[in-house]
Amino acid sequence: MSAYHIAANRLRATTILTVKAESPTVKTFTFKDAQCAKAQPGQFLMLWIPGVDEIPLSILDANEDGLVSVAVKRVGEATQALHEAKAGHFLGVRGPFGNSFAMVKGRVLMVAGGTGTAPLLFLAKRLVPRMARGVFVLGAKTKSELLFMNQLQQILGKSQIPLITSTEDGSCGVTGLCTELVEQVLAKEKFNIIYACGPEKMIRKVFELAEENRTNLEASLERLMRCAIGLCGSCTIGKYRVCADGPVFTSKQFREVKTEFGNSKRDPTGRRIPLD
Amino acid sequence: MTVRDVQHFFGHNTQKDLSLISSDASVFHGELGFEALGSASDICFVRRKQCFNNEYVIVTEKMLAGMGLKESGLTINLAGLQLANPTVLASGILGYSTETLERLVKGGAGAVVTKSIGLKPRKGYANPTVVQASCGLINAMGLPNPGIDEYVEEFRQARDILNVPLIMSVYGYSAEEYATIAKKAAAAGADAVELNVSCPHVKDTGSEIGQCPEALAEVVRKVRASVSKPVFVKLSPNITSIADIAEVAVKAGADGLTIMNTVKAMAIDVETAMPILGNRVGGLSGPAIKPIALRCVYDVFERVKVPIMGCGGIVDWRDAVEFLLVGASAVQIGTAISLKGPNVFRGVTLGIKRYLEIKHFEKVEEIVGLSHRS
């Protein structure tokens, strides 16, 4: 019998090392995990909060020293429990799962919305020192929810890559949606690739803009996830499983799933429901 | 080959389509790579409407021979269902959407079983719902499903697109419920139903029915009486004698059996001293349970005459052949998809074909139960 690879990704116990508040609703948690420390930007992990739930999270950072961090927005029972947890609290980790962003080194446009900034910060850390030129567009509802501004400024500043921001309430940067900024940027400049992560409706809009400008897009999607290994079917979009075939999808793949992309997902019963 | 032969070979579903086929069917360059079509007289395989942009895919005998499909002897008759090969998608795996089922059929599945569908929508359990054990997975999904009324919409779409037998897995809390759902499944075009009387982790259904001979017999009888399609019963290994219970199911009218469902199991985290699964207990699948499943199929084959679908830990062709040798007419594959991807079915089928060639068998059915001769 062939080696059963999935058995090499068992749940590991770890403890929270540090907790940092990033915004009124987002905290980052750092812990040690040798396997996830090898993750590439775009991959995700499953985090078990014992006795509560197990949730999928984009990897925010992974270091050679074995440290891994994730950004968690308080949205439900599991994330609430995690927000209350302090350093020393036990967690279970599985992963890293899924594919990662292709590292295109030419002219790069990065578009991040809300907590979707996490995988793009990870990508920027690895990619910015090697890429030719670029622009980073960061959007959020309000100023206090613009995530990782300082870290982004530091990373992008070294390579003179502009960071432009938008907020829906106008409290920082341009007033409106970050996709409006993307439209303006694309009108002025050509890119080899656009990387995006954020609410799916935002990604859909970025996809349409990318299509109009004949620019390739790679974007990371989010879905209800249970098994994380491509079996349960909870996270499907079209013929793809977000956990096993994604979470990063290309323009070519988005064209194949146009009816669902940005429009619908599946609820816990498997029923198709509109995206909020 | 006549039209009647085709209908006989591929079941009732082709009937409507066949009447629409004219002798001047156009050339189709499909993903199967066929270049030209023969005349209508030697048609022996017809795909359903809407398969590819409303075109019909017509495969002549010559083409089938060219593909090695017909000559390979891999086709099987499973209680009246005609399968192009003996690999079947197991219930519970990726069974919601038409697109994912389509992908598994393209990956070579000879038939597919849907997720278990109940009368009402069910969310399933909180995560963790899947835990990796040493040589397999423990799951307690909790039968998440949209409910039969919602699901038939999706299922009809799948029925229109897919050209393999579609088996709907059903579960209920009473014999009446099983029968009601099975009826709706058949009306939506299910080629057969598989009764889940073996889920090890949901109260008042599944194995609680499959472990009680009286309850099981009543469920099978009621379903048998209310549908004209083949009825398969998926049994649990969590029982003293699976052969005894198999006999009960067959006497009550089961046309075929699926042996077996997962083995009741659990996982514990030593740091927190807590059960890991949200539901605490679940069912073990994967290579760890293959020897148990083999023994179960072996025992059941000795006692009943209906076809058996072997299920439990099949990852490659060798596993599949082992199941055929102990008495399974087909094999169901689920957990292995996480390891080998959706094309695992094709790989297993090719391996079986190669085995038949090397051992000088003409048809897959010749090796079914071969281990019982000694």
C-alpha cells in the first residue's frame, strides 16, 4: 500500500505565544508549529479551539524559526473564544493546506480588503524584495480597520512601492471602495499580475477590472470549511474545492465558475445561498 | 446492435434520447477524442442530452473497442444497473453539487452515490468534523444535507448531465421517512437508492436502525414496496455478525448491499484531555479499516446472493482486486480522494484491467468471489 500522506498531517497541539490587537475587531496570534512554518503565502491552516470549534485561517506569517501567525477577526463563537484566549492557551493545528500564490516578479498590483490583508502581507514580505515595480491597494470600512499599515509601509517603503488606501467612511485615504482605486490604477499603469484577497464581491469586481485590462489575476477565496482535505464538499465553487484546488484561483479558473463566483456559496446544509 | 440492445444495456434513461437520434448525427470532437461517428445502426453507447452544449455524444462499437472499454470486460451489471467499470463514489464524499459529481465521473467513476439525504435540511456537527488517525480518517460530519425537497433540484440537473448510474443515499428516522425520501429520489431520476442504515454518529437513525434486525427489515420492506428502482442497503460493521444482518436485509427485499460503512471510533487530545471531534465519536475510514471490510464482504458473500459493493480503505487497484476476490462486484472509493485526487477511479480501473489481462481473465465478474473456491 502506498504511504498515506494525509496521516502526515495530523492535528498537533501547540500553545499561544503572543496575542496582539491589530484593530478593534482583529487580533493576531503567534504559535509554534514546524509544519506550518514551511507554508507559502496563500496557504491556510485549520485551528482547533478545544471544546469550541475548528476554523480555517489564512497564514499571516511563517518563519524558519518555527513561528506561525494568523490574524483573526471576531465574527462568531469560535473567533470570540479565540479573542478571549491568552498566551499559554492550548490550540490544535492542522496544515498547511491548499495552494499558494505564484511568485510573479514583474509589475505587481496587490489588492487587499479587510482581513484579506493577511495573506497579502505574507506575500508582500516574500515578493516585494524580488519584484520589479508595484502598487499596493488597501481598503477597509474605516480607518481603525485598515490592517497592518505600519508593517506594509515598512516593507513597501524599502522598494518605493506606493501604498494607497481607501475607507468606506472616508476616515483615511480615498472615500469609497478599494475597487475604485484599482480601476484608477489600472487606467494609468499596466501590470503583469494582480493579487487579491478580501470579501468575495470585492474580488469579483477586481476580476472584472482585470479582465477589461487583460491582466492576470490570482485571488484567494473563503468558504465554509470542514475537512480541509478535499473530501466533504462544504467549500466547493463550481467544480473546484476551495480547500484542495484553491484557496488561490487564477483568472482562467474564475471564468469557469462565473455563476457562483461573487454570487453564492453553500450553507452548512449544502444548500446554495447568496453571498452577503 | 439495435436500439433495443442499447436500451437494455444502458437502462431506461436512454430511451427518450434515442428517439431523437437521426442517422446523420454530426461529428463530435469531445474530450474523449473521438473523431468520427459510424452510422446509427452500430450505436452502442449514448450520452444524455446537455452533456456538452446540448450535443449528443455517440460512441460506436468500433470506438468502444478502440478505447479498450468493451473488450476490457470491465462493465458490470449491479442489480440491474449497468456500470462501465466497477469503481463507485462512496456516499458522503463531495456529493452535493452537480459540478463536483461531474468531475468525479470525468475522473473515471463508474457510478456515484450522493451524500445521505434526509427529509429535512440538517447542518451537521460543529468542527472538528474530521480528524486524521494513523492510517485513515475519523469523521463525524453529522449528515449535513439540504433535505430532499431542496436536493432534488440539484439532483435533476446532475441527472441531465451525467451518463453514469446515480445512486441517492437516503437516511430517515422511521421506515415511512426512508420510503418517502426514496420515492422522491426515484421520481427525481435516481437510478437506485442506497439506504444509510449504518451512520455511526447520528442518534435515532443510521446504525441504530442497521443494528436492529426488526427495524432494518421494516425499513427495507417499506422502501422496496414504494420504489421500482434497485434498493441497496449500506451496512455497519459495528455489529456482532454482519452476515446475519445482511441476510435480514436481503430477505426484506434488498437488491444489493454496500459493505461497509465506517467503524465507530474516536480521537483524544492529550494536552487538553478532550475528545477532538465536535461530536466526540465518529467513524474511521481509510486503509486502517480495509482488513475489516474485506472480512465483512467475505462473510456476507458466503451467505447472500445479491451483488455487493465493497467499501472501506480502497486506495489503489490492488485493494480493489482484493475486494473483488472476496466477493464484491464493485468497489466504493471515498477517503482515497483526499490522497489521490478525483482521478483515483481511473487509476484503480486501469489497474484492475491490467490485472485481468495478466491473469488471463476476460471479464471482471470472473474474479468476483474467487477467494471462496478454496
